[in-house]
Amino acid sequence: MKKYALDSNIVSYLLKGNERILVRVEDEISAGNEISIPPIAYYEVRRGLLAVNATAKMKLFMDFCAENMVGHIEREVLDKAADIYVAFRKTGRGADDAEILIAAFCVAYGYTLVTHNTKHFEEIEGLQIEDWV
């Protein structure tokens, strides 16, 4: 079984009805693979939908979350996030905390991150990335 974590941009494609993403998610679930949303990506999507009062998309999102796992943050994720932050700082590269926490969730729990923003995550040691777009 493979474990996939959807970045907020992939969830946005899903909510907009992107056929390629819809089919891929359905195929992965049918194959017995796990689809999850990192807690920070959940927060990013939910706050965005609330901010623009997108009630129809919010219902879709909450239904999707009810059928798939929304991850959680434990100390292991926070420790990994701190390691990633320090590694970035040593190389002079910056990243926002949301990206670091999403990556740390994936590395700590063995998820492949599905994102269309691959450049934001390429240099993170131990992180597997796929772009389904």
C-alpha cells in the first residue's frame, strides 16, 4: 500500500473538478492506497474557503475529509520540521513554515507528497514527491 498526502494546491484542483486529479485519486483509493491531507494543508484549504464563503466547495472538501484521513501533528513531526528548517537555514534557503510542516508530516509518517509546487520541496531530504497535474 502506498500512502499519499495531498498538498493544498492539489486539493484545490480536486475541488475545481480537475478530471485528471479526480481520476487519479479514485484510482489510488480503488487500488487500496491511502490518501491523506496533512493538517497544515487542511488548514490552508479550509481558511481559504471560509474567507471567500465558498459553501459548495466547503461541503465537497468536508465530505472528502470525512472519507479520507486528515493527518495530525505530534512531536515527531515538529522535530522533523525543526530539522528541515535548520537544513534550509544552513544553505541560505528559506521556506515558509507551512511548507516545512507539510514536508515534515510526510517524511515523519512515510507519505509521498502530491504537489504541483515541486520546486518548493525538492531539496528536502527523505521527502518523496509526485506531481499529478
